Amino acid sequence: MPKLCINIDHIATLREARGGSEPDPVQGALICEKAGVHGITFHLREDRRHIQDKDVKNLRRKLGGKLNMEMAAIPEMVHIAKRVGVDQVTLVPEKRKEITTEGGLDVCRTKARIKRVVKTLKSRGILVSLFIDPKFTQVRASFQVGADAVEIHTGRYCNAKGKNKKSELGKIKKAALLAKSLGLKVFAGHGLNYKNIPDIAGIAEIEELNIGHSIISQSVFKGIKRAVTEMLKMVK
């Protein structure tokens, strides 16, 4: 079955709403880890709207499992990723006004820059994944710049209805198959929840799922350990 990584950004979002110290995203990450997840994902944004630099340091210091840092392909973030020594970096597009990441990285249009960043990170032993839309052109471009993996953006599938949902699922399956045939690891994420996860988790080529908002939302009512345990059951 696919491995499950929990994105803890929205624990930090809740903390930053008051500007205090609670809830602590690192504490949440530790609970998730004890509940059996494969790794923890976080997005350190340029504007530091949720995750802060101190969180990154504490996550690396206290967690024993995989640490996946989502980030823009800019020198500041490359420096932080290398200094902290995260296990994986997922390069994502980033706009200051967006509420959450909108769409995949356009690797085709930024090949030279992405290739330099990928090379730098891989030289430090960091696995590099690119967050892309399920398009053949983007999959091939990801392979050409030397990425280790692609994370397929599942947002369109999650928002689609009726026949469109089936069509979007088909695009994800085809993109995953192509990526696997090129030797890339295949991950998936964005908008996944307890209702739409089975079809994505059932795609044989997908090795890892990144889920955050849905699980953190459920944890408000059920507690984070139970929310994580229920998602792990859905993935299985």
C-alpha cells in the first residue's frame, strides 16, 4: 500500500491565528509519528504564514522518521534545506496571495533553474520531488531535470464531479504510469480526504500520499491520533 505522510501546516496556521505558542505543530508531528505514519510534510513559505524556522529545527531535532520539506525553488530555501538536513524536498510553485498551493510546478518553462536546484539538493543526499499536474509534458520534464520523484497534484480530481471525476482520475493514472516507466518515484497529494482517497490509494504506481488539511480538520473533533489511524485504515 502507499505510505502516508502527514502535512502539519494547518496546526501552525491555527497557532499563528493568535500569534502564541499553541498548538505546537512539532507536538502534533510526534503524535502522528507514534500513530504510524511514514513521514511528516511541511511547507516553509517565504512569508512564514504558518510554519516558522524554529519549527523546522525542532522537527529535525525531535522526529525520527522522514521529514519532507515543501518549498519554492529559491536560494533561501535551498540553503535552509541543506542546513537542516531534511530527508526530502518537494519543489512547489508559490504565490504570496494564494490561500494554498494552486496547481503544479511548471517544470517545462523553468527547466534550467529547476535543474540547478535539483542538482544542488541531490549533492547533499536529499531526495528531490517535483509537485506537478498530471501531464505527460511535466512528467518528462521532471525526468529531464534529474528529479528523483514527482508528486502528482490531485486537486482537479478531488474537485471534479460525475464524468469529469473519472476523466481526472484517468489522467492521474496515466501520468503515474509514465513516471514509473521513466524510473521516477510517484507520490500524490492535494485535496485528498476520507471519501476520495480509495481510488488514488489504489493506483499501483503511487508509493506515497501527502495529506494534511482533511486529517487536521478531523482531529479537531476526534483527536489527531484517531484521525491519523482512520486515514491509515482508508489507505489500506
